[in-house]
Amino acid sequence: MTKKGRPMIYHMLPAEEWQRLNPREPYAAATLETEGFIHCTQELDRLLWVANRFYRQLPGDFLLLEIDPTRLQAELRWEEADGYLFPHIYGPVNRDAICQVLPFPRNNDGEFTAPAI
């Protein structure tokens, strides 16, 4: 997905987790410590596939961080998983790289639906 001609990448997380964070500190997902990177995606169909495959059964609201990869201070690598290339961020996300924090809607069955991007 693009914004003003620039491709954006997206990271989903529970809304409750985002609300607990210090807004002056870079964002570091738990996977940065456990896997060494922060999972992201770029294409809407891949985003929905990942969300519904891995997070559909989890309760609560989720958010999407819209990230401008050209502003990232941490290393960004495109790596293969399940036959697709996914953007992985190898370090905390500096706050000025986060363009928007968006709600990630679900239907009544808990299925994630296309966000308003």
C-alpha cells in the first residue's frame, strides 16, 4: 500500500499493548526480543491473511501501525515466509517513522476485515 507515492508497511498489535507504551520511546514489539525482528507486511491481502491465520482467535481490539520504511532508523530486510516476501524490522521503530495508528476492524465472527487505509 502506498501513501503519496511511497510504499508503506504495516504492523498489527493489540490496542491494549499500544496504550501501555510510553509515547516518547521507540516501539519494540515482543518479537524483537524473541525472534530478533518485528513482523510487518505491505500488501492488504497478505495483511488480512496473516491477521486471520494467526490472530483471529485472540480477543480484544487490534491496531495497525502504518510505517514509512524510508524513515526507519533500524535495518529493514525483506525475507521469504510461506512463499512471500515480508518486511522485517531488525530494531525498535522510531516514532517519526510511524505515520498513522489505525483501528483494525473485525466482523461479528472475529474475522479481520480491510482497514480504512
